[in-house]
Amino acid sequence: MTGLTPLLVDSLFPNGIAHYALGGFLIGLGTAIIYLGTGIIAGASTFLESTLSYVSDLPRFNKAKYVASRNWRVVFTLSIVAGAALYTVTLGDGWWVSDVQPWRFAVGGVLVGIGTRIGKGCTSGHGVCGVGSRSRTSFVNVATFMLVAIGVAQLMSALGVSP
């Protein structure tokens, strides 16, 4: 049985596993630092609402919890983007390596944004921090994310939709 394990790992991770492990370590470290420093579970879905408090007078965007956390949320979100850009420039294969058209990413991003607000959190908040803290709500949300994602991917494949 142990002879199958390397074959399975190689088929699941054809580019190796080290960079995934490093990425997971850095994500865990970052969320731990945020939690230990602020007492707030890290997640990216509140970014828009917290940053809109800079420019909007609407009460929805000026809740005390958003105003109090908006500075580190901006740094958190910009760090995600900067980290991806740094990887792309130093180790990546170029700026655009996907077959998916940019407009589809944009539409998908809007739909994900709506979904994260409806689901009261995103994959980083629920998947990394919530599951890590054994939150029942996060386990249910992550299971829902995964089932819907698998279902939509299968449906799109069956309909012949390609990137």
C-alpha cells in the first residue's frame, strides 16, 4: 500500500508539494498574528464594508467594528494582492497564466463577494480560522462552499462550458 502513496501524491501535486506547504504555513502564521494582535478572526470578506467607512457616511459602513478594524483590513487585503504579485514577479510564469477570460474572473469575483456577505464570511475566515477554531458554523459553511463549487464545476463541464 505504501507504494501507491508516492504515485497518488505525484498525481495530485504534479508540481510538488513544498510550495503548497509553505503557502499554508504563511497563511496560518498571518492569521495567527492577526488573531493574537487584534482578537479578531481574519477574513477578507469584511474588507469592502470596512474600507467604505473611509468615504461613506452610511450607518451600515460606519459600524464601530468596521471603523475599528479598517486599517489592518486594508493592510491585510493589500498584502494578499502584494504577495500574489511578488510571487508572480519572482517565481511565477507571467502575469496572466489562465485560460479564463478576465471578464469571467470579474463576474465571478462579484458573485463571490455577494456570496461571502450572504454566508457571513469567506473561505479564509471560515476555512482557515473558523475550522481551525472548531466553529460548527464554519464547518457547515466550508462544506457548503465545497459542495456548491463541485456541483457548479460539474454542471459547467456537463454543459460544455470551458474557460
